[in-house]
Amino acid sequence: MAGASSAIALAPDYRILLLDRAVFPRDKPCGEGVMPQGVQVLAELGLLSEILAGGGTAIRGMRYRNRRGVVAEADFPLGPGEVAFGVVMRRYHLDQLLVRRAKSLPNVTVREGFRVTDVVREGDAVTGVAGYPVEVPSQRLVFRAPLTIGADGRHSVFHGACRLTKTFLPRRRYGVAGHLRGVAGIGSYVEVILHQDGEIYVAPCGEDLSLVALLLEERAMKYFKGDLAGRYLEFLKSTAGFRERIARSEIVPPVLAVGPLGFTVDPCYRPGLLLVGDSAGFLDPITGEGMTLALKSVKAAVPLIREAFAAGDFGAEIGRRYAKRRLELVEDLFRFTRLLLAVSRHKSIADRAIRRISHDGQLFQKLLGIATGARRYRDLSVAEKVSLLLG
């Protein structure tokens, strides 16, 4: 998402080599929802109409269901841009669409199936990367450039090679993602169902297909050991209020797991290097904003990259400015995520919070506004935070 979007955004002015270990299309464990601010970035890149035409499903808001069956539902508020809807699309199709668009651009060369193993440096400055085609491990190749954009995710090769400090959040949570066909009661909302061990996320993917993703505490992952797909379906069928809706459903493989989720990277740059997307740090995905944050980091980086090329200076200063701008973009969501994690840690409090927003639409709209960038975290008063805890 972040790498291809960066290439597409910069392609009109610069020659770009886009390297990816994967060969597309391929599946990836993901929440698959792009929230309104991310959709706005896709629109600015000229990608939104193609995504919607290619099977992307527009979603109008969020629906929460607590363990007692209380439901709270609200539409996304209109934010700083012109978009007030999200989009859900299976990563198998979305990533292929992005790579295909990048390949169509005259300034972009795409090499799939290429594994980057080393970072090329001169002193503290990154001057390129080295690696090999997956099918020919003996063919080591080196590529040099004035600027390298690291968009290689949670296990970025740049973290260790460039001595960047990666710190996982104290609360270790894992994701399990799959797709079901024939889930009853699917509308145009992303649904979050509270469970004793975490949350279940349900979203429409089109053609009667639904993403059903689990966000679970580390202790709960023992249940899935040895038979991820089978235990995944058992887990869903044991969930009160949801098992009835999947009585006639079938799994569309694969079922994939990922974790632990949530970490920071400091700094997210070096001279000659900027990290975007998950490689620059990843919040706990409780808000569903992961892909949107990746797109926002690209939006923060692109104008600074243009300045760097205009000045011929790819030193640490451009990285510091990028890190500052990226922090400004994620600060409210980071604080909001911490609040939601504190609430979700205690299931009885989480149940009361959903009960509260079920009959306080104004508060729910404010919370959605903070999550989607339409409001600031400071807009949430102490009294409103307390009301969430009290229900």
C-alpha cells in the first residue's frame, strides 16, 4: 500500500525502482478497511474510481456490538476533505491493482519476486539496497539511488541495518484474518463485535464476501495452534450473537495470522532514507486505521521528497521534518488509540462504553471524528471520557 502509493505519487517527476519480494496477486492478513482520510488520499492519487470499479465496497460508518447485544451505529462525519465514506477491498485485489497502476507509469520499473537483504551505506547515509531475485538466490544485485523509501512493513530490513530502535507496545495483540461467504446481516458498515478475548471485525467485500478479522490478546492465540483455519471457524461459531449469522457460511481460504501488533520506530529516517507505512511504526489496529495511516505517511513524505530533490540535499534534516509532520498526522489517533485500549482492557467497561454511545449519537460522532481526522482528540472532554467509563 505505502510503497506502490509512493511510486504512483512521485512517478510524474522521478525515475523509480519498486522492489517487492512478493509476486502479485497474493493474500495478506489485514483489516482491509481504508477509512475516509485514506480514501481521500486514494482519490488524490487518481485511484479511487478504479478501486470502486474493481470491486471496492463503500462503507458509510461503524457499528459496535457489546457482549450483551447492545448495538451502536453511526455514519462517518465529513472531515477536512470531501470524502465521508470508507472503502473495503480484499488485499489480494487491492495490492494487485496498485502494482498494476505503478507498472503502467513510464517512470516506474517494478521488480516483483525480489528479496532485499542488505542496505547499502556510505557512513550513516543510505545510498541503496542489495538483494536477489527469489528464484535465483545466487544472483546478487545492487541498486543505488539518492533516496531510498523503505515500505517493507513490520520486519523492515532497515530497522536493524540502520540501527533504528523498534519498541513493541506493552500489550501484545495478534490478528487473525479470513473471509466468509454468506454472512447474514451485512450492511454498509464495518462492524466491531466485542469478545472476551478481543474484538471481531466484520466488513463487506462485495459479491457476498465478508472480511471477518479477529484482534486478540496474546494468550488467546494458544487456541489456534495446530489448526488455524479450523479453530478460526470454531471461534466464530462459539461467539454469541454472531454464530447464528454464519450458520450457512463457508470459509474462502486462506486464513492468516499476524502479530504482535503495535510498535514504534525511532527515528523513522536516516540520511538518504525515509520509512513509510508500517515500517515507520504501527499502532494497535483497534481503530481500523492502519492502511489510512500508511497513506497519510506517504502524503507527509511526498512534498518533502520533492523539496529534497530540488535542493539536492537528502540529509537528516529532511528526515527530521518528515518525522515531525508524520507525528502531527498521527498524534490524535495515537492518543485516541491509547484511550480505546484502556477501555477495551476491561470488558465490562467496554460494554458500558458501547451502551453509552448507543444512546448518545453526538458523542459517537465525535469519537468517529477523532478516529477519522475530522476532530481533534482535545475536543473530547474529561466529562465525556468519564461518561464512556460509566456507560
